Amino acid sequence: AVLADTHAPLRWRSCPPEVARNLEGVDLILHAGDVCRAWVLDELRGFAPVRAVLGNNDTRDVADWGAPETLTLDLDGLRVGMVHDAGPASGRARRMRGRFPRSDLVVFGHSHVPLDLAGGEGPRLLNPGSPTARRRQPRGTMALLRVEAGALVQARIVPVT
């Protein structure tokens, strides 16, 4: 499961029921920053192991929890890069290829706008949106990934509000 921009405690006071329903049975939770308070990561750990990066609104306790600025992961052979702010849409794919040259998938947050950009050269780009602070989006969202034998078999943006 992939989350970003939960913005606790203003927007996330506890795990929303539809988010919790989608977290049941996942193997890993990625959080692409703006958790804002580390207790959210502890709450998410009740569902599955959590890996997170720092967002621009995260407090010191999120860094102390272990969230770095950027992260690279190997998910069963799928190479994943993670960062909170991927910058403006213009030139994003080029910048992310430069920042995560060996990644198959780059997960990011910040904009609150869900995006799944596949195709072309370089990594697939995925922003799960925000489950709680949808801004101008019609629904709050998160993402679900299915990885098998080093391949991203499925990526879905899932509405949760």
C-alpha cells in the first residue's frame, strides 16, 4: 500500500475506515511524506511494516522515527525510489530518472494529486494522492501495488473518501 500527505493531526486523527480496509492484508506500507506526526507511522505499523520518507511538514519525531529525505528499496526485485517532493510536473520524469537512475518505480507525494505515469524511458512515477487532504481532487486516494518476481504487475489509485 502507498500513502502520502496524511497531515496528522489536522486531517488524520486516526486511520480512516476505508484506508484501514485497504490496508488489511498488505505486506508493506510506503508513506511518501507529510505524515506530520510519527504516531501515524506507529499506527500504520499495526497493519504491516512501514517505510517512509520525510515531507516538508513533518516534525522532528518523524525523522527520529527513521524517515530519511529519500529512500531506495528492493521489493522482491522491483527497484523503488521514494521522495516527498518530485517538483513541478514539467520535467518531472527527467528529474526523477536523474535522481533515481536505477529505479523501476518512483513514489512521491506533496502535490496531493494522484498520478500513475507509466511508459517511456525511465521509472514509472506514482503519487498516491492524499487520503485526507484532497485539495481540489474529487476524492481522497491511496495506491495499491502488486509486485511479483521483481515486476510491478498492478498499480491502482484507490478512492477512500
